[in-house]
Amino acid sequence: MSLSIPLLADPTRSLYAALALPRVLAGTLQTSATAIIDRGGTVRYLRAQANPQQSLDMVELQAALAAST
């Protein structure tokens, strides 16, 4: 499946701080997350996991996208 949505990189970690995403493993790793943030800045969906391979659940994400439109 192909999703046509913008992606965000956060090199200054300002969004991590705003979403209160913690650093894990004695502060050595940043928590990974998948988020839907609407044009007004409201967080519509957030899935955060210490393991980056678990931060994306396509079924959950598709349901959240459908609910936010």
C-alpha cells in the first residue's frame, strides 16, 4: 500500500519534547513514534514505542487516517 502523506524530520527534537516522547535505555535512544497531526496542529494519532520496528502499525494507522478525514 502507498500512502501519500508528508513526513517530518525533527533534528532539533522540538516535536519530541512537545509530544513528551522520552529518551530510553539510560537516555541513549529517542523513543520512536508515528503521529497524525492535522493542519491545525492537533495530534489525531500517536503511537510511541521504544523499539522503532514497533512504532508503525499500518492497520491502526489506516484506521486513524480514515477517522481523521
